[in-house]
Amino acid sequence: MTDALHAELLQLALQAATRAGDLLRDGRPADLAVAATKSSPVDVVTEMDLAAEKLITGLIADRRPDDGFLGEEGAATEGTSGVRWVIDPLDGTVNYLYGLPTWAVSIAAELDGETVVGVVTAPMRGETFHAVRGRGAWATGAWAGERKLSCRPAAPLDQALVSTGFAYVAEVRARQAEVAQRLIPLVRDIRRGGSAAIDLCDVAAGRLDGYYERGLNPWDYGAGDLIAREAGALTGGRPSEPVSRDLTIAATPAVFGPLRDLLGDLGAWTD
């Protein structure tokens, strides 16, 4: 029954993510309007963002009316089935606003509080990543068929390509930039893509050795965290803690521990 349920959740997540991605890609107006602002003028919510979440929750609720939801743009219901959908309808909003390709739709399904399915689709890259707990991580893209994902082979930290992200609030962003500045000489290089979901999937796909960020919400990392782990990466937060708003790290097994230790030494999670 569990395998059948997981398969059902995966197919529904893939369908919802694909439709939302198509809506966002094809419906993006040239004069994209801003519907509202969040914590600062940089952190915006677009009309398309809201429309994508409505599409996703509506499609899922039609098929599974007893499920719960947690979405970035306000979806929050408990449900009675034990399944909760954790949704980021548009991860990388600023990239989307500026016409940059690094944005994604992220959908995770939890069963009794544990993530069992994750889907991230990046329409402008033509790629979709997905995972079911215990079944590995897979992707479709410009290549033929599905490709099984695997994180990069072992490499020392000083040869690791690491990605990160920054908060929207200027004061927090300044502190994060100080940490990144001190980290750069100690690794191969640093990247900043602008989508946590895609960064996590790029760790899974072997395009990054590691990724870290503070201030993420469950919808930011829900699907990508599972995809990274199913591809063989390690994920976590502060020592002995899971990924959380305090800290999210995903990296190859060789890089994960040294990167977390180094971030601690650099004061990455010091408020």
C-alpha cells in the first residue's frame, strides 16, 4: 500500500509541478507586475507566484481532498489523511522577475511528518528532478530518458565548489556576505544561483560539491533535501540537527563534515 501511495503522490507532484511550471514560463508578462512586498523592497511576491500556488493546490485537492498543505503563498491546512504537501510555487522569484532562468517549482509530499516524495522542475533549464524515499533520485532533461542522479565523488574541501544564498533583509545579507568572503579562499569557489531548490538538486546532480544557507523555510528545502539525500549527499543543519531555518547544508559525504565545521568556525550561524 505504501509503495502504491508513494507512486500516486509522485505522479501527482510531477503533474502539478509541470503544469505550474508551464503557467509560469508561458504566462510571464513582459511588464510583470508586483502584487505585494514581503520583508523588504527586494523580496517580492508576483501575481504569477500566487496563480501557480492556486493551480497546484487546486489540482491536488481535486484528487486528494483530505490532504493538508503548507505553501509559501499562504496555503495552510492540516488535512486528515496523514499526507501534507509542502509547496514553493516559484523558488527564485527575483530571478523570475528579471528574466533569469534559475527559478523552479518545488513540491514535496510528507507522510506522517516525513518527506517521502520530492519534485523540483526548472522550466527554463528544461529539467525536472524527482525522488521517492528509498528509491534514489532521478532527472529528465536535454538527455534521453531518465537519468539516475549521484553526487560528486570525494574531493577535499579546498577543491569543493560551494553554493550559497543570501537573505532579503540588508543587515542579515551583510553578515552572510562576511562569512562568504572568508570562505572563498578556503574552497575552490563559491556560486550564488538564487534558488535553494535548484542548488540542492545541483548537489544531487554532481554540479556542486556543497551548498549552505540560513533562513530557509520548509517549502524552500522540502523537495530538494530529499532529492539530494537520495542521490547520496548528506544534509543537515547545525551539529546533530536536521536542516532547518537556522542552517541548511547539503554536500557530498567528503565535504559535508568539513564544510559544517568550517562554517561554525566562521560564525555562519552566529546571530
